Amino acid sequence: MPLAIPAEKLIAWSDTTRKFHDFILTNPAVFTLPSDIRNSTTIADTLQHIVAVELRYAQRLASLPESPYEDVPKDTIDAILATHNTAFEILNNLLADPTYDWSAELTYATITAGRLRSSREAILLHLTMHAIRHYAQLATLVRQAGFKPTWSMDYLMMEAKPVID
């Protein structure tokens, strides 16, 4: 039997926005640190990019109108978290629908690659892995600036249990 990784697990792992939110509330200077990730100038720009991708792809999957990228707020970490929460609410509703066809294909326009066609499943996988990849980059920038993230970012730590002999 082929291995299938439940989408809910990928979504839980990519839900790092909440952890960065709490981390930035404790370390507000992190929000305005320089970032060169995907044409960003600050960490806030990179966080906006992450949640804009989450929101716009979630909206595409749900056949909702897409929010313009430039309308996705980045002025506060709370606004960024609110956008993330909206995207994940849309995704969780889709995952809860047993009739939703994840193999169906969508045609959509991207900012950098033009018009594309992909399965809904591939879009969901992209949405989660995109965030995970950028959060790894952000963690490096944050550490280089002298701040230490306070949580493990390894997937294994989400389910690992200590062995007591």
C-alpha cells in the first residue's frame, strides 16, 4: 500500500505563523529585521508573502475571489496572523468536506509564472511546503540577527515522545 501523508499533518506543521506571531510579540525588533527572501526588505515583508500565498491559494481552492496581493496587510504581526487564520479556516472547511475532489485541476494565474494548471492536491501541497521552506529561511535570518526561536521546527518533534527507561 502506498504511503499517504494526511493533509492535516502538513497543515499542522506549516502552521508556524502562530509560533512566529508569539515570538515577535516577545521580540518586536524581529518584525523589522532585514530580509532578502523573495524580494523582501524586512521580515514583515516575508511574512506577508507567506500568508498572501496561503490566502490566495486557499481562495482558489474554494472558488472564492482572490485577494489582491498588495491588499494583504503587513503592518502588524496580528494582521499577518489574521490573514493566516483566514486561509487555514478555508482549508480546514475544504478538508472537512468529504465530497471535495482533490484530484480536480484548477487553472490559475500566478504573479511570477503566468497561467498554470494543477491538481487541487498539488496546490495544497505547494501551499504548505511553501510556508515551511520560507519559515526555515526566516529562522536562519532571525538566528543570524541574534534571536533564538523558542520552538523546534522539526516535524518529528510534533509527535515524538520521550522514552523513559
